[in-house]
Amino acid sequence: MRIVIVLSCLIVIGLVFSAIQVPTIDFAKVEEAINDVKSKSQVNIADEDTLKKTVNLIVKELEADQRTRLKYLVSAYLVIWLVFMLYLVRMGKQQQSLDKRLSQLEQDTEEPVE
């Protein structure tokens, strides 16, 4: 029982660390995508610097939003895991209590009645 709890704790910690690592978008790829869209587009873009700043700002906001969502997801997962582990510990204690009571009843029934 304790091995399962320790093992699941290690798995949860590993998942937390992997979930917190939000991949960042490479701005060189963003620049390449902007240039690709401009070359395929029939629209003439007058101010390229404003476009690039706007796109980079949007990308930064999306990354920040993604980090926030992952924090909520990890927090919810940890709460659920904690509740489940507490439930398992409680059930283990109740099982031990029942086993002790059962062995006590077995001993009481084995004694000869006079």
C-alpha cells in the first residue's frame, strides 16, 4: 500500500514538473510565418514593424495564458490525487482495524466454553 502511494507521488511530481515546462514559440519561426503569409497574400501590408510587434505581442499573451491554464490543470490534478491518496490511507486503516477485530473474534470463538 505504501509502495503504491510513494510510486504515485513520484509520478505526480514528474507530471507536475513536465506540465510546468511550457514550450515557448520561436520568434524566428513567427517571423518566417509572417513572411510566408505576406508572400502568399494579395494584400499589401503598409507597416511591417507594427504587424511584427502585434504578432509578437499576441504570441507572448498566448504563452502567458497557456501557463495559467497549465497551472490550474496541475493544481486540480494535485487536489484530486491528494483526495484519492487520503481515501486510500483511510481505507487501509479501516482494513487493518477490521483485520484486527476479525482475528480477535476468531480467538474468542476458538476458546472452549465451559
